Amino acid sequence: MNMIEAINSAIDICMDRDPTIVVMGEDVGYFGGVFKATAGLQKKYGKTRVFDTPINELGIIGVSVGMATYGLRPVPEIQFADYIYPALDQLVSEAARLRYRSAGEYTAPLTVRSPFGGGIFGGQTHSQSPEGIFTHVAGLKTVVPSTPYDAKGLLIASIEDNDPVIFFEPKRIYNGPFDGHYGRPVTPWAKHPAAAVPEGYYKIPLGKANLVREGGDVTILAYGTMVHVAAALIADKGLDADLIDLRTLVPLDIETIEASVKKTGRCVVVHEATRTGGFGAELAALVQERCFHHLEAPVERVTGWDTPYPHSLEWAYFPGPVRLGEAIKRVMED
């Protein structure tokens, strides 16, 4: 499966197992979503369980919170992560606080799916990576898959979770992994081992990172598309590196990170989001707090720039293999 098919399979399996699950969003029904991630679900489960909404992100999430409070498990789609901001009040003030405010009497088991990130020339309004905003909110879980196998297992776990989950899908890798070399032909998922996705039910627990490869010289922390950029660079340069795919930002598998950095003594964090206040800053702080006496060099961050995502300068903004390679070189030389 590619990632779109894996996501579709996860939703299908969950809906078949649990009649309280409903899917809603702009064009998710008859059209099957702008990326076809919900294709065929309305035909199979009907218009009362898979339905289109107005172009109103605040309303989509507000209704989802109400549904979740009354016993349903909504899986709303925000068509692009860039348009999730009108829904922030419902996510932050209502969904994230409900369990705490009601002393556990009510929960908000909703999973908000949204494509995010750049690499497709979407410009400033279709390329943003707002995950750092949600990791700052107590009560929300934030998940970012990097492969079809992980996408299916993590989405099933998210839908079955009793707390609200923000499930960001890196749209640049919907149809295949991306190594950051934009001039090369696209590689389909069919040639990648993580495309071997079981057709049936399985879960990947939230809060458990994946050690993609093991090495002794440097730890690279990544998620989403950046996992593939880092993996390609490691292979091209013959680096001896631990590559950790975080999978979930909240809850974070800090134990795996700590063990790796204490072994290697060096750490590079890479993400596509803007630099200031990005999740990489939190990762760098945690590594410094927990591994200070083991560090041989300052923690490096490779990120997007503190600007809107530029259309004409897509690859200058995108933290590709050149910038990542320079950061690794710096930590190795210190």
C-alpha cells in the first residue's frame, strides 16, 4: 500500500469494528477527499457515517467535540493543515480540556486528520507544518507517521484512543518516500519495505519511537518526511548514525532518545516547521537536560526558516540533505 491506501484501510477497519465512528470534512464523502484518503467509505457506510461539511473548520471540530462528548468517535478531516487555525479554540479550549474539566466524567475521543508539510509547491497556504502549536497544548496528542505501515497502525491506535489526537499526514510522501533530492524521479512506495502493510487489524502504540537504523557517532531525531531525507543522507555519506523516527511527538518516547544520545554523544534534530518555537527546540532542551554530561557538541537544529513557506524558493526553505549534512558535519567536528 501507499500511505493514502494505508490510511483508508485504517479508517475502514475501525468503522467496520465500531459503529460509533463517523468521518466528516470537506469533500470526504462522495469525492473521497482531496487526496482520496476516504475514497469508497461513504458508499460502504452511508451518508450518516461519512459526510461532507461546509467549508468551516471551526464548525467541523466544534461538532466533532459535541459528538465525542455524547459517545461517538469522530474522525474529522481538515483538508490542509494550513486551515486548522479557525478550529484552534475548539481543539484547545474544549477538546483538550474536557477530561480535566469534567474530572474524567467526559472524554473527547476524536482524531483530527490533516495533510501537512511542503515539497509539493503548495506555497504559503498549503505547505505549513503547525505541529508545534499542538504539542504545546496539554490534553492533545500529536502523531506524525513516516511510512504506510506506521500510518495504518498509528491511525488505528489514534482512533481507538480516548483522548483527542491530531494526526498529521506528510503529503509529500503520500505516494512514495522522498529523499530531499527534488531533481530525482519519484520513487513509489512499492519499492520500500514499509509498504508491506497487512490488510487486517494491527496497532502501533502511541509514544513509542522507531529506531530506523543504529549507529554510534551521532543521533538524528526526525519525523514525517524528514525521516527519509535523513535516511538517504546517512546511506549516501556512509554515516554511522542512530536515526530515530519519533512517530508521536506527544506522548514522546524520551527514553529511546536519551539512551541513544548517551551512547553517541551528539544529536541533530530536523523538522520542516519554522525554527522559532518549533518542536525541535523542545527536543534540544530535553536532550540538554537529560544528556548534558554525555554531549560532545551542542545540539544542532535543521529546520524551516522563520518566514511564510515560499512558492518560488521551495527548496531553499525545505531542510534538505545539504543543510542536514552541514549540521552533522558541525557536530562531528566539535
